[in-house]
Amino acid sequence: MDKLIDNLALTLAFFSRITLPASLGNRINHDAKLGEAAGLFPIAGLIIALPVVIVWLFASLYLPATIAAGLALGASLLITGGLHEDGFADCADGLGATQNRERALEIMRDSRIGTYGSLALILSIGLRWAALANLGPISGVLAILICSSGARSAMTIAMQFSHYARPEGLGKQANDMSYTSFITAIGIAFLIAFLCGWLWGVLALCLAFLAAWLFLKRLEHRIGGYTGDGLGAMEQIAEIVILITLAGAWS
């Protein structure tokens, strides 16, 4: 149990800017490998989604849906610090600007954002905003929970079936994920999707995993594997697919 709590604290500290209680924060081993805690990715996603759900629910009851959706996405960005959005933008810049592997990796590492990255952010935020705005208060809550847990689980596909494209980097620690952690993450994500969305939730998650896997294949073709930015991009693609699928089914 102590190991589970330690791993959960690690994933929350990595994926969010949530200030953890001292009892949890003091348990974080900053030398630990993120891959060792990968089985808890969907649980961390569920916890991160709770403040977003609260903002969405109250805003959608008293404000137009488009404004409520914008506030919910804003809350999500504040909680995560735009971690996955940053990775998505960096990937778009690197893959869009050049066909050269080394140059693409160099661009991804550059903190500046270019045209392709800007367009990727506009599309990511715009599509998720529009999809959420087309859901009702309760269906929106369920979609956010499925999305936040399932999209973070999508990253484990790369961590299990691919390899890190650079000789070093933050994302390299993801290589330490075990097969048991992978199955745990995927299993929990499907359980949450089923409980919150029944067959539509499961279908949305399947499509999200497929889209993330196809993007991973693109990364492997272009740069020989995944990077930390690539994991963030997979998470964003999965979020987009889940929300669009559920908006189409439930609106």
C-alpha cells in the first residue's frame, strides 16, 4: 500500500501543479522512474479531473455551454500547467517543419513555439471546447472523467511497445514500465470508461487508443521512437478523440 501511495503522489506531482498535502508530498521520491508508476496514470487523471468537473458542472448550470466549456478547459490548463499541450505543440513544430530526424528532435526541444505548434494548439483547444460545449451538465462530467483518465493511459502504449528516441531526456524514464503496469493502466481506463459511458465510453476509448497508436507509428517513422513531447501529443490526440466521439453520441 505504501508503494501505491508513493507512486500516486509521483504521478500527481508530474502531471499537475496540484499542491499535495505534506503527508503525500514528503513521500515523493524524485529519483524514482515515472514508468514504475504508470499503472496509476488513469487514477491520477481521475483526480486531476475532479476540479475540472466541479468548474464545468457549476458553470454549465448557470452559464451558456460555450462559456462553461471554456472555463472547464481553462481550469484543466491551470491544473496541468499545459504540460500535454506543450508536448503537442512541440511535436507539431518538429514534425511539420522538417523531414530531417535530428533537426526535428532539435526543434521539439526548443521552448519557442512556431506556426505548426500554434495551429496544433488552436485545433486541440478548439475541438475540445466545441465538443464539451455540445454536452449537457451530467454527460459533460462523465466525458471529462473518461477523457482525463483514458487519455493519460494512452501514453502507456508508447511506453510499452516503443522506445525512447533520444539517448537521454525526461521521457526516457518511461522505459521502465512493466507489462503489469501497462495492463493495469489500460484495464483501469476501460473500467472507468465503462462505468461512466457504458458502450459509448468503451468505444470512445478504443478509438482514442487507435489514434494514439497511429500517431506513435508516425513518430517511429519520423524520429525512430517517442519522446516526452510525443507522449504529450498522444495524450492530447486521445483527449480530442474521446470528447468528439462522446459529443457525437450524446449530444
